[in-house]
Amino acid sequence: MSHPELALSLFFHLSATVIWIGGLLITALLVWPEMRRVLENTPSLYSLLTRLRKRFYPISNISLGVLIVTGLFQMTADPSYDGIMTFDNEWSRVMLAKHLTIVLMALSGWLLQYGVVPSLERTTMLLERNKGNAEEWAKLRQREVRLTWLNVILGMCVLGFSAWATAI
């Protein structure tokens, strides 16, 4: 891979990382706590959370795709890369740990987007019409928060593995 191609790949890889992991961090550390304080359990809170999800998930999914494609190009261009399923040096073992962590993040995100969120949105619609169960919404919301925090922690691990692999 030429230097300009590698630079372009790194640019998109880092941009996607900032969007995906940065978006998770901003959401978990700033947006959710402040929304809860200001809106408490009002219909506005339910509506705002739904709108944020609908904007963030497509962006994060595209970022994940960009990370996979650019990461594969960068990995195969690295001098420490010895081939698929070859883990005979420290770099390749760190990359394995990083990729396993990314798989866990993707599975957690999939569970969140296609398991918890649809149920949460159904419950939200019912609550907005005064027909829903606030306790059920709270349980689903707690699952969403836990899975998001799991993704934040796993994302920080990915960044740590990236730093470790770069330092080798």
C-alpha cells in the first residue's frame, strides 16, 4: 500500500473511530445524564431518545463498516502481519484480542439495535399515548444503558489494544 493510500485509510479509520467510540462516550457521559435531569420521565424524554437513536445507529453502523474495511487494509500492510490465523508474535496476539473485542462490541450493538431498542420504542409509543407500562420502559431503558456502557468499555479496550499494537 502506498503512503498516500495508507494515509487516506488511516484518516477514514480514525474518523470512524472518533464517530463510533466518541459518539458512545458523549451519549453515555453527557447526553443521557443531562436529558434525564432536565426531562425526567416525560413524553419529551421518550421522544428525544427515540430520535437520537434513529440518528446515531446508522452513523455508527457506517463507521463500523469503514473500520472493518480500512482496518483490514492497514493490518495486511503492517510488517508484523504474518498471515490469516497466524499468531506467532506479540503484535498478532494483540490484534487478535482487539478483533475479538470488536466482535463483542458488534454483537452487543446488534443486540441493542435489534433486540432492546425495538421493544423500547414500542413501549415508548404506548407511553406517549398513556397506554404503556413505565416499569417495563424503565427495565428496557436500563438494558439499553447497560449495553451502551458495555460498548463504551469495550471501545476503550479496543483503543488500548490499538495503542499497544502501535507501540510494538
